Amino acid sequence: MTELKNLDPAKLPRHVAIIMDGNGRWAKKRGMPRTFGHKAGVEALREIIKMSDELGIEALTVYAFSTENWKRSADEVGALMGLLLEYFTKELEELHRKNVRIRILGDIDGMPKGTERQQQALHKAIERTQNNTGLLLNIALNYGGQQEIVRAARILAEQTAQGSLKPEEITPERFASELYTHDEPEVDLIIRTSGELRLSNFLLWQCAYAEFYITDTLWPDFDREAYLTALQAFAGRNRRFGGV
Ligand code: IPE
Ligand code: IPE
Ligand code: MG
């Protein structure tokens, strides 16, 4: 069994991003509705947050709901929104107590009608934890990587049109400063569960030099052991960033 103590702290990622995928298949295997898988997925997330905090990882970004996930059935979207509200209502104080800072990546105010309570809960969670100094927990919600990049481009275009920004001042650093993750370290490790080999519009900019770790494990089964295995794999990678 992989042990926490065997992990070299110097080889830990500063920023881990996770595509928490496979809840539906996990439930299907058990002859249960997809929602059952999403509930189990929340449990898995709780443990991974706890462990990231214990390990002293700086930032953890989890993909909770994409801009494309609104395509799912009203039933499933409704259930996911219900879980979201429950999560933020139940967990907020515990996360706050752990000194976790919550940030939402995505368009909260652009969420559809009927999600007002969710929007309120998200704003409350951000405000409540904004001065915390522990783990930075980014929850990507109503999030799309392309949308995030276009949003940044528009902000810069407006400043250029107003004359406060020169086109030649638009550098990768300046551009990144308009992303949701503006002051955060680049993603070091991106984990995707359930074996799919794609990014699904997640952190397109931030993953420029991220190490990929893909596992067939379905998200509700992604436990401490699975996370440690991923971190061990990361510790063994040779990152070159274009050098030799
Ligand atoms: C990930 O699990 C959770 C969300 C996208 C909200 P899925 O619901 O995508 O599960 P699969 O991929 O259908 O098994
Ligand atoms: C990505 O998973 C989104 C989240 C995990 C929230 P999807 O299940 O939506 O991705 P695709 O449809 O398989 O690409
Ligand atoms: Mg999926």
C-alpha cells in the first residue's frame, strides 16, 4: 500500500486539477440511477479535499459542472443542482474551519433561471472563506475553458478600445491575469478518472505544461489510495518544459 510518508514533499504538485468523471457509469454498474453515482461522487470529493489539505497542496481545482453539462436531462441537472446546494450548505462551515479558501471558476451569475439559491450559496461560500490562507479550492462550475479564454480576450479588447491597454502589452502573463485563476500557480498535475482521454473543455490555458494522469477508476471509487498512486506517479515524472 502506498503510504503518505513515502511521498517526497518536494515532489508534490502545487496545483492539482481533477476531472471527476464516471459517476453515471459507477451507478449503472450497480443498477442504480445516475444520481446515486453523483451522491457517491460527493463523498469521494470530500476525502480528496481532506487529503489535499493534509498534504499541504496549495491549490486543488475540481471540475464539478461544465457549460456543456446543461445538455443533460432536466432530472439529472436538477439532481446535480440539488447536491450542489446541499454541499455548500452542509460543508461550508467545516471547510471554513479548515482554513480552505473557496473560489468558483465559471460564470455563477450566468447560471439559468431556477438556480438562484445555488448562486447565492456560491457567493456566500466565496465571501465567507475569502480571507482564509489554507488550501485554495477551485470549484469549476458552469465552467468552460474556451468561454474563460474568450472572457479574458473581451476584457483586454475593451481596455484596448478605451485606450488603456496597448496591443503589444498583451502578453501571456497579462492574458493569464484575466483568467479565473489569475493569481494561482499553473496546473502541475491533471487527473481524469473513468479512462476518457480528453480535456472536455477544462482548463485549456492552465494545463499548458500539466502532467496528465488518467485512471480507469470511476470517480466514486477514487479514494486516498488512488490519489496517492497518482501523486506517486507525478513524483516520478521528468518535467522538461521544452528544455532538455
Ligand atoms: C461526472 O460523471 C460528473 C459530472 C459530469 C457532473 P458523469 O455524470 O459524467 O458520469 P459518466 O461519465 O456518465 O459515467
Ligand atoms: C467532464 O465530464 C465534466 C465534469 C466532470 C464536470 P463529462 O462527462 O461532461 O465529459 P464528456 O462529455 O465525457 O466529454
Ligand atoms: Mg462523464
